[in-house]
Amino acid sequence: MKAEKIIKPANGYLMLLVTFALFIGGITICIIQETGIYLPLSFLGFIGFFGFILVNPNTSKVILLFGKYVGTIKQNGLYWANPLYKKKTISLRASNFDSERLKVNDKLGNPVMISTILVWRVTNTYKAAFDVDNYENFVRVQTDAAVRKLASMYPYDNFADEGHDEDITLRSSVNEVSEALEKELEERLAIAGIEVLEARIGYLAYAQEIASAMLKRQQATAIVAARHKIVQGAVEMVEMALDELNKKDIVALDEERKAAMVSNLLVILCGDKEASPVVNTGTLNQ
């Protein structure tokens, strides 16, 4: 495989004066001498105009001669080279690519919709021009393939009820997933001489057919976790109340009254609504 070759042709401004001199001078001499013997000079000047190469900032020109790679011009400016050279422009600017939303299955088999945002640029013009058919289309296809592979490697989220306890998930491990995606894309796009500047998940959601069910599942998981926290706090508060009553010897409670007190406190602390007080005007047992 041939490597990229950087070249710098002749100064275009100097050759611009030469070609103008040949073209205008040949015509002028023919008119003055009243002969056509100097017309080839004008013809050479005319042909010379096709040798100018303009390279804009952050662009490059890949030069070919009858199918043979001559080199690449990366420095911006006006140059002049063989008029028979074929020039192909390749941008060196950073480009954004926002992939389409793909429907794929995650590690647990759940269908999800996912897309990625990729920032890339060409670093090797020889590979971009000759090692792949169309490097821009190559980026699109390989990005879609990398996203499909990535989604199948990780679950969308953790679910304790299924016994899955993954360290990395698509939803919560943004940095880890982005690093894995960048590494996968770098390996795939290296053949085209393309550098991956940034790759990250742009869109992530469950597929429409299971989105409603998964939303209910997430809500149920959140409610259970909240209830667990509430009950844990309520038990600690009841324990503290009993300890304080015993320590300060405010009232003596037998086991039956302790059980009734614990039951009432738990109902008050764990209930969704505020408790309504009841005033007992009789004895404690009535």
C-alpha cells in the first residue's frame, strides 16, 4: 500500500505572469510581424492556464497523472503544475454526522431506538481517495454498523427483579459507552484514513411497542425503592421514640401497648395521606 506523499508545485503567481506573457506576447508579435509563426507561443500560454491549482484553507488536492498517484497538496495557496494532472479535492475540515435512529436489540433483547453523533476528519488523503470507494458513504455505513454492535453489547438499563446487575448500561454509563463507540469507530474508519474526534449517543429510547410497558416498569421500580426508603426511616423513628420513652421513664408500656404504638406510628409515617387524629375520652382499652 502506498503512503500519502506531500508535494508543493511551482508558485502560481509567477507562472501566471509567464502564461500571460506567452499568450499575449505571441498574439502581439504575430500582429506586429504579420505572420503566424509565433502562434504556438500563444497556444502554450493558453494550455498553461489549465495547470493552475487553487488550494483553499483546510482542503487538499490529490494529484494524478494518467491514473498514477503523484502526491497531495495540503498547503493553501495558488500553484501551477503539469496541465495534464487530474486534481481531486478532499476536505480536511472536521465534519459532523448525525446518524438515523436505528431500531436494534440491546444485550437483554429489548428493542431500542438509538442514534449517534460523530465528529470526524480526513488525515490520510491517499487512503480516503483510493482505499475506499466513497469515504463519506463509508463513514455513514460503518457508523451504523458500529452503533448496532455497541447496542448489542450493553443493556439499556439495570433491572434488579431480573437479577441483571451490569456495571455499564446504555442509559447511565454515558462516558464508558462513548469511549467504546469511539474505539470501535477508530478501528473501522482507519482503513479510510479518517480520524474520529468525538463519538457519542445522540438519541436513546425504548422502541414504541414496548415504551409504555417499560415506563410502567421503571415507575414501579422507583415506587418500590421509595417505599423501601420510607419504611426504613419509619422503623428507625419508631425505635428512637421507644428508646426515648424508656430512657426518660415517661410512661410504662407493656408489650401489647408497644405493639399498638408501633402499628399506629408506622401507619402514620408510611401512609400516603395525613392521618386524622382520634381523641379517646375513655380508658386506654376503650
